[in-house]
Amino acid sequence: MDIEFMRRFLPMYVKAAGLTLRLGATGIALSLVVGALCCLARQFRVPVLRRVAGVYIELARNTPLLVQLFFLYFGLPKIGVKLSAETCAIVGLTFLGGAYMAESLRSGLEAVDAIQHESGLSLGLTPMQNMRYVILPQALATAIPSIGANAVFLIKETSVFSAVALADLMYVAKDLIGMYYRTDEALLMLTLAYLALLLPLSIAFSLLERRLRHAGFGGAV
Amino acid sequence: MENVLEIRNLKKSFDGNGVLDGISLSVREGEVIVVVGPSGCGKSTLLRCVNGLEQPDGGEILLDGRPISAGNLVEVRRQIGMVFQSYDLFPHMDVLENLTLGPVKALKRPKAQVEEEARQALARVGLEDKLRALPRQLSGGQKQRVALVRAMMMHPRMLLLDEITAALDPEMVREVLNVVLDLARDGMTMLIVTHEMRFAEAVADRVLFLENGKVVEEGKPADFFHHPKTERARQFLDTFEFAAVKKA
Amino acid sequence: MRDLAVLFKGNNLQRLLGGLGVTLELSLVSVALSIVLGLLAGVLMTLKNPVVRAVMRLWLETVRIVPQLVLLFLVYFGMAKTFNLQLSGEAAAVIVFTFWGAGEMGDLVRGAITSIPVHQRESSAALGLTRGQTWRFVLLPQAARRLIPQAINLTTRMIKTTSLVMLIGVVEVLKVGSQIIDAARYDAPQGAVWVYGAVFFLYFFACWPISLAAGWLEKRWA
């Protein structure tokens, strides 16, 4: 191992990690929005929209992100839809993540006891008030672990962005292998970089999960 | 006296199985009606129809002379309190938040005033020290007393109680039923489904015996429990008498 | 629309399907190995021995946190450099996917075993069943019902993840797709949208029935 070499290229990794994190965070945030919209469309049985949401979820969950990206980045420009690599990355990640988030939120909602719905309604809350004050807080608490797992999964998935020429962590590592043949150093730093990004996130979510479970949320106790 | 609730020829079926088959009933102001009958006789469905949790297939239900419809459900539910078998406190809120949610959000009453009222109401059921407790920190009996207070916080025209002691240990049943007896004494109009026959006798002004979705017998508790008119009611009441099946 | 024809030109469609075959073959070999090793790993994960627990935990966290593409690079490029062992892309893929899949499968097996309530074991004992009988008639059937749908889901994840192997030079469906596009660059300038669209749906129709089956079993056995 050449420590000097690693030190020299550390700034490149830091910059790349910044891009990975930025794209990942944007994708996760948008995924939550898309997921929540799909979930609401299905929960409130909005005509047409709930079918669209259902088809979308199946499509996104059963195809790889890399293929989605190739279609967006190499395919669409040929019919006049030109998106930047970054836009493609975010659109792709959101397309994938939205479906996963929708499923997490749905299972959270399903875990809330039916009698909780009825108690809220029998207090005279409107369906929206009932959703907001009674059902959603409980559903979210139940869904947190799986939302966390999705977040980690989505950041991991960003590793394919290098395939559409985004200078993310993977891309930098490939560059160093290609240009300097410093395979060991490049791969070690790559692995450490992902650990540095994802380990804290993973630990944070498992702590949060423990706290929520301790508070006796979700299941009626 | 004025009828608070009027049920006319109520019908409800699930997947072609008739659960309520033409029920009619009038409940006067301050009257306590207890509905008894074997499992699956439609007791709970009757209560759930009154609160609009189930959509009736036929007949009509009037609250203070106004028919209940899909259009005024939220309004109606604010005037009818309901307490379920169990597990209906909101687990993510403490007792005070459970009590104030309805009055503050649904009725838009000032929070400080509602909180003061909640404090006093809790004290009346002996739970003044549980204001900040979470539901999981309460015993079953305490939870149900809070659930009763929560329903009363809406100042309802009437209360629906759906087997509120069915999930409780015997020693906790008493503390919950005492609260209901107090409410009856204060003149609260109630429609109660229960399996506690002694309690039914003590609290009821009128008893309704339901079987297969029909009212089989109706009468004063003293008559119904001691001199039932129908054979079906006699058989039903016998199932609560272990003396009848003494080791021969 | 005109360029849709590129899909059916010559033996292009056949080649794409052949590429899908490579994808499915790699996934199925990895899944099969993952199931066998995962069953073993799952039993190990339920043991109380602190050393075994720590090792298993470390393994599982590693495959959960390090992206599969990074693992592929580590094995494909790293092995070549460090041990002078030039693996084929296919071999690297099977090693990585099995290392990952067996870890995930192990955790599913552990979850399925520990999810069975203690009183099931106790009431079996009270019936006079032996340890072996308890496992065979009471515990395993319950664990299997929980495990099988999740294991099927792992298969679809495996198939989807196989798309990454094109990035270490394996010619699978996505790579065949880009070869077709390259070859038809002048005849069918809009070919990319159709070919990648077709690859998208090939993946979808490979994974979707499996997802449906998993969902159906889950509901049936819930």
C-alpha cells in the first residue's frame, strides 16, 4: 500500500463522495415524496391514479436501476429528450426509490390497527384529520426501519451512476485503476468511502428503530 | 320525552349473510338500553351502523330527528361517543393528548379550556395522576376508563359502548362498570352491548334481546332477567347459570 | 417508430434473449449456492457463541453496506492484482453474488427460525414430541412458510443485480443491447430507445412473475 499515493488522491474521493451523497440525498427525498403520493392514491382509492401507481410500483421494483439509467441517458436523447447525466441519475433513483418507499409506507399504514381508524372517526375527526393526527404518526413509526433500509439501499445503488459518466466514487476508483494501475489503493479507498457514508446512516437508523420500539409505537399495546 | 335516537327497520348484510334483519328501536333522552344476545347476533353491527362505521343496506337511523347519511357522518360522530372493546387509545399520545385531540381538532375548542376539563374529568374517574402516562403504562381497566372519558370529552348526545369490558381481567371490570353506572346516574343516554348480565340488570332501563339480526324480546331488566317471555331468551340466560349444569 | 425494426433485424432478438439467458443463468447459479450456504449460515446465526455471532454479524453488515458493484470490483480487479488470479467476469459475479446472497439468505433463515413463538416449542414438548419431531412437524413447516416467499424475493433482487456484471465485461442482456445499438448506429439512429426499452421489459417480465408468486405465497401463508 502506498500511503502517499492515497493521501494525494484523497481530495478526489472526498469530492466524489460529496456528489454521491448529494445525488443520493436528493433521490431519497424525492423518493419519499413520490412514495407518499403513490401510497395516498392507493389508500384513498383515487380512481385512475391508484392504477397508475400500482403499475409504476411493479415496473420500478422489477427492473434494475442500471437499465433504467441506460434508457434515460442513452435512449431518450435519440427521440429528442435530452437530460443531463445528473438529472438522469436523480430521475432514475427517484423512479426506483419511489416504489420502494411507497411499499414501506403502505406496510406502515397496514400495521395500524383498524380500531385506531374507527376510534379517530368516532371522535368526529375528518378523514384527513384522522390520517394526520392518528394514523400517519403510527404508520411512520412502524415504517422507519424499512425507510432506513431503503435509504441505505438507494445510496448503494448510486454506485452505478459512474456508468453514465458521473464522477462519483466508483468513477474515481475506475479512473485511478485505469490511469495509474493502483488497484489496491483505489479499491481500498473506494470501500472505505462507502463505509464512511453508509455505516453512520445504518447505525443511526438502527438506534432510531430501537428507540421507537421502546416507545411501544405501532402495535397497540 | 324526546327521542334522541330512532332506528327504523334497519337492515345490514355481509356477503349475502343477513346480520341485521329489520331492527327498530327508539331511545329516549337519559335512557340506558342494553343489548344482549349470542355471539354473531348482530349487536356490534347495530352499534357500528349507528356510528356510521358500517353503511346500512336498508332502513334509517335518526339522531334528534335528523336522518344519518353519508353527508353528515362527521357531524353525527361528533355527537355520538363510542367506546370499543379495547386497544383504542392512541398509543403514540399520552392520556391528556388522547383526551384533547377530539375537542381541539374536531370541535375547535380552546386548548387550555379543554385541558382543564380533561384534568377534572380524569380526577372523577380516579386517574388524576395519569395525565402524562402513555397508554402502554396503564392497566386494561385504566385504559378503558380513559377511553370513556375521551368519549365524554366531546359532550356527546349519547354513548355507544361495545363490549367495553370483554378484554379485561375480572377485577378490572368493576372499576370500569362503576364509571358507566355513574354516567347513567348523571342522565347520560347510552346504548350498551355487554356480556356482563349482572351489570346489564343494574344499569339498564330497557333490555333488548337480539338473535339472528332480529329483536326477539324487549323489556324491563327485572322482567327480562327473571321472567323471560320467550324460550330463546330463557335458553340464552341459562348459559350464564352454572347452577343449571351442576355435576349431576 | 421506424427504428423499432432494429430489434427484429437479423438475429438481434435472438441475441438479446441469449443475453437474458446469461443473466438468468448467473442469477440462478448464485441463488442456488446462496440458498445452500444461507441455510447453513442461518443456523449458525441463531447460535449463542459470541465469536460466531460477531463473525456472522460482520459478514452481514459488510454485504448490507458495501455496494455489490464495489464487491465486484474488489473481486474482479483486486484478486487479479493482489493474488495474480485473473478470474473471469462470470466467476467473479458468482463469487460476489453468493457471498452477498448467502449473507442475506442466512439472515432470512435466522429471522424465520426465531420468529416461531416459544410456546410452539413448549406445547410440542408437552405433547411428548421428541426434539427431532418438534423440528420436523412443528417448527420447520412454520419457518418454511415465512422463509420461502422472502427467498423468492431474494431471487428477483439477484436477477436485477446481475445487470451490474456488464460493468466488469460480462456480455449479458444489457451489453448485448449496447452492442446492437452500436452496430446499427447509422441504420437506426433512434435504436437506443427501443433496444434499452426492450431490455427494460425483458428484465421486467423475468422478475415480475417471480415477485407475483412471492406475493401470492406470502398472502396465502400469512
